[in-house]
Amino acid sequence: MATKLVEVQKLKKWFPIKGGIFSTVVASVKAVDEVDFFIYQGETLGLVGESGSGKTTAGRTLLKLLQPTGGKIQYKGADITDYSPTQMRPLRRNMQIMFQDPYGSLNPRMPVGDIIQEPLDVHVIGTRKERHDAVTTMMETVGLRPEYEKRYPHEFSGGQRQRIGLARALILNPELLVLDEPISALDVSIQSQIINLLQELQQRLNLTYLFIAHDLAVVRHMSDRVAVMYLGKVVETAENDELFDHPLHPYTQALLSAVPVPDPDVKRERIILQGDIPSPVNPPSGCHFRTRCPYAMPICKEQEPAVVEAAPGHTVSCHLLTKK
Amino acid sequence: MAEKALEAKKKGQQKTSDEYSYIGMVTHRLKRHKLAMAGVIMLVLMLVFVFVGPLVWRLDPNEQIEGLEGMFLTPSREHPMGTDDYGRDVLARMFYGGRISLSIGFISAVSSTLIGAFVGLVAGYYGGWIDNLLMRFTDAMLSIPTFPLLIALASVMGKGVTQIIMVIVVFGWMSDARLVRGMVLSLKEQEYVEAARAIGASAGRIMWRHLFPNTLAVLIVSTTIGIGSAIIYEASISFLGFGVQAPVASWGNMLQNAQQFIWTAPRLIVYPGMAIFLTVLGFNFFGDGLRDAIDPKLKL
């Protein structure tokens, strides 16, 4: 657990908004704005936040599926921020992604065997027969019947399709797997199957996960450490239990208070946030959360809060903690 | 009981071996498509007529019966479709004209679709200045009046079947390019394209394996319609005197030639007209069926 597999520093991804006659850049959607986090080898980092907080963009920029606007991405100590697509190609074997949408992430015109085999074809691994055998093994590993390899994606259920997507991501034997809300499109009963499969495979194949989700119960179940995102920023990072037992950032506290507890006698104070998440085109000055924060102070408007290490491995950026 | 039912169901779901290859699957599904089979039968009959016919009916399409009594003969044993205004056997001319019309239609429609698809794929996938360049070129090509340029081209390149095919292709790929570009713009945002990039697939692979197959349905329909219009286009070019040159026959120039005799010998219009009609209809039926057959989502 000691070595960091990936680390991002001040990672930025801004999407330009073009307008006017000459389609000049009039503004930018600051989807990810100076984000820092790292993932240890073999662990699961949960990345949570509400819709529009930039967690998916962070995951895709990390894999360089989107070119970062600024900052630094380090993979195994090497700076891959400015790698060209050709330089990235060999690295793609080590870093893979599983998508949220079980319908859009599989080519409807390709049999699933071909879909799972494609990574091997792209990287020219093994003979034709070896590739086919690998597909058979991988289909069994993720719990699909190998004789279905000639079928098309629409012949499968949502849960089965996620297994196909997982098989495609795992066939190259990657080290890092970004799970981009892999279960949020599934039924609750299927969710647990996929979660168990993911945990079992992590053990067996020694995988490192970046688990992007908004379901806090699942994140708590899956993750070793958790990072909370709000409007393009990571506001709090801590080990799993530490974060869930001692949330320090007002946003994390509000999020956690919304998790249902399966005990009718427990009376809790729910913190209900007012209003919507502000537009990432024009984020509030200072602390991004101040417009909805119950403890907002004058300084929150003027200064961006610095990152404070409140406990070992527990970092927060909030003026409530810097002031003391 | 329940087990038996389950087993029976399994058997029903089991696919036969020929369904395991892509071509096998498409043929299998095509066979179950009634309209497509009607189209196939029409096209096969047409091909047999055009390619086997001359082996059975050994008459020279350019041989004339001398004298006035050889003109406009009504159908008889010797000339099943009669003779035309030069006293030539119409059946023989239908055979040889059909060969030329069918090859012009097929070759030019398929190649213009392929070129259009390529331009559309590249423009849509790369976007930016490549897209701009290719699409403005497409617009420019669309705005060129065909016929004046055709006359110029004909005087430079000469007249003949190859030249006609080239002309039809050069002026025929633009609509397919626009069609494909539009589809690619939406397809490339799909997650499976992102997944392909995530595994490190090259741009060429993404275009060929992921984007092209998903535009195929529309392209097939467009090609089959293109075959029909190419045959008709050839007819109008021939009419202007820049197409298939007399005495070589094509259905198009036979049709145009027969116009003058519409009152004296209306059957001269009916034969090539019917042939063009049936061919175009056959291609359209077949194209519809093929579009359905390659779509794995449709149950056939």
C-alpha cells in the first residue's frame, strides 16, 4: 500500500464555450479545476459528488481520454500529462475504464466476443487462437457463458452488458481500472452482483480501482479511501472510516446526513442544502461551496481555502479549519 | 415438465452453424425477408437475361436489315421483340445494352457511395479544419452545374463507358458524404467510441470497425437508390451525345432514341423502360432487405 500508482496535481479540465460570429472562446466550463488526489497500488479510491461535480471528467482526464487543460498526471512516477496518443498506446494496456451506460458503451453492430477481443487485436497480443481462448476465459471470469460470444449486445440484459464491458476492460490485464459509475444504471439486485464481482476480481487480479459513484453506501462498502468532489474541486479526502465517522467539510457532512440508516429509532439531523449546484462556468469566488454552506463567513467569499491535513491522511479545504 | 419445456426453449434458441459467421448470419436473415427475396429473384432474372441471353440468342445487335421493310418489324419468331428504326434486332440490343447499363449503374453507385462514405467519415471524425476543408469542397462540388462541365470533360477525356462511370462518380459522392458526416458527428459521441479510444485503437480502426458499420444501413439504401439514378443519369448523358455512343446500345440510349417513335412504335419505349423499371425496383427491394438483415437488432 505504500507506492502511489497514479497521482494528479492541480489537474484542470476546462471545456471552452464558443460564441459570437468568429466563434471565439467566450467562457469555459470548469469541469475539473485544480484537483489533487492520488491512488495507492492495490487500493480503491472512491470519488463521490453530486451530478455535475466533475467526477466523470476527472476520471476520463486521468486516463487521458480528455487532454487536461493544466496540471500534472503521474503514472508510476512518470509524467504522462503531455504524452501523445502514440506514446499513450502501450500505457493503455495498464489503465482501463468501465463505463456507466450499459447500452451506449457497446457497439451494437459487433458480436460480444469481438468486443471483448478487440483490445487484444489492437495491441496484437498472441495468436488468433490464443486471443480466442483468452476471450473464453475472460467471459467465464466475469460470469458470462462463453457460448454467447457470437451474440450481439442487444441480446443481453443490463447487468450482463456491464459484465461484457468489464471483460473488455480486464482482458489486457490492467493495473488501474477506472469504474465510471458502473452500477448506477442497474437494478439494486444486479448492483450487488456486480459489486461482489468487482471486489472478487480486485483480490484475484490485484487491481487498483478509481471508483466513481454517487451512492455513498456503495462507496463506503467498496473503498479504502474516499475523495469528495464539489463543483470541480476535491473538498475532502480521507480513509474510508475516518471520512464516514468524522466528516469535516460542511459539504461532506451534508452528503452523509442524506444516507439513510436502516434503524427507525435513530433520530438524525438532516442537513438540507439550499438551492442547486452553481454553474461551473461561473463558479462562486473564494470557496466554491460558500453559496450553499450553512457556516459561510466573509472570508469564504474572498479567499480560496487552502488544503489542511486535519488528521494523518485526512485533508480538507475549508476556512472553518484553517482559522483555528 | 418444466425441465422439458426449458430444454425445448433452449433448442429453439440454439443457432445453426451457418449463423456463426457474419456473412452466414446476413444470408440467413436475408432468406427470411420476403421483399428482399423478391428483389433477388428480379435481379437474378435480369442478370440471366443480360449475360446468358446472348449465348442463346446469337444475333448481332448492330446488324441491320437492309431496306425499308426491315424497319419497325413487329415481334415475330425471328425477332421476338421486333426491330428498331435501323432494322436492328431489339432483343439482341436489349441484351448488350443491359450489360452496359447494369455495369454503369452498379459500379458508379457503389464507388460514389464508398468515396462519399470515406470523405464523410474523415470529416466527421476529425472535425476542425479537416472537416471544414472537406465539407466546403463538397459544397463546391454540389454547386457545379453538371452538364456544361460534362461536355468539357467529354472533350478532354473522350467518350465511352469508363468516362461515364467516372463522371457519375465525380458528381455523385457528395450527398453520401454529407449523410455520413452527419451520422458520424452523433456516433462519435457514443461511449463505445470512447471505449475504443480507451483501449488504444487507432483512428482508422475506430472509423472502420465502429463508425462505418453503424452508417451501413443508411448507405445501403442510398446505394440501391443510386444504382437506379445512375442508370437514368447514363440515359440522359447518352441523350446529349456524350454518353454511350451509337451504335453501341445501352438501355438509356435505346429509351432516348425511341422517344421519336412513340406513336409509330411504342413498344420500343416499353422494353428498355420496363427493364430499367424492374432493375431499379429489384435493387430497391434488395437494398431494403439487406438493410434489415445487417441490423442485428431487428428480428427477422
